[in-house]
Amino acid sequence: MKHSTNAGPESTLAVLIEILQLSTKFTLIVTDLDGRVLRWDEGARCLYGYDPQEVIGKAKAEILHTREDVAAGLPTTIQEQASGRGKWEGVLMRARKGFHIRTILAARFDTAGQHHGYLLISEKVTLENPSAQAEEKFRVLRRAPW
């Protein structure tokens, strides 16, 4: 029996997205330019505690930030940096359950090169050394052709 192999970029991207969507260790959240949630995967549900119907199309990504970070304008600053540099990376405190996450926020572009939203990938980390602990796990994701 012959098996066909399609190792093109579209196939690779589809596999990576499928893995992330099935994972409960990582989150895959997609927002529009205003931060309104468009996609909320199983990892996001497990980590943040919101079901998809509670957030998709109804909530902005600010629901994930602490009140202090929202008041200080951190969500906007992070989006601006992701827009200008292509991505933002860092460790943040999350509001609902009070834990830290290692986050990558990447700007998303359509085929014409127009910026149309953001992709947020994150993982819960411990406080001992969150950057070093998560760095290796995110090394491959940073190179993905989002």
C-alpha cells in the first residue's frame, strides 16, 4: 500500500495547528485587531476556565489580564509591540486564577499582507524560573510560519 506524503508548508501548518488545538498544555487563542476573541481552543478552556461560548465573539483578550495591567494599558502596549515587531513574548500574571504564563502574541496577516488580528500561544509556568523553563518548549513554535 502506497502512502502519499504531502510535506508542503500548508500541510505542515495544518498539522501544527491541529496539535495545538488538541493540546491542553498550550493555548491557541485568535483575536481580531480590537482583541475580540475569535477562536478559543481546549487548552484555553482548561487553563483559563472559560468555555468557548462565554468568550468567542463576546469578550476581548483583556479578560485574561489583571485589573492592574488593564488599568496600566498593558494589553494595548503588548498589541502595539506585536504589531510593530511581528510578535511580543513575555511572562504575565493571569487574572481569573492568579497564575503566570509564558506568552507569545503574534500579529496575523492575510495573503495581501494586511494585519487583521493576533495569535496568542501560552503555557502555564511556575515562578521559580518561568523564562528558562518555557524557553525550550517555545523555541520551535517561534519558528512556525504563522
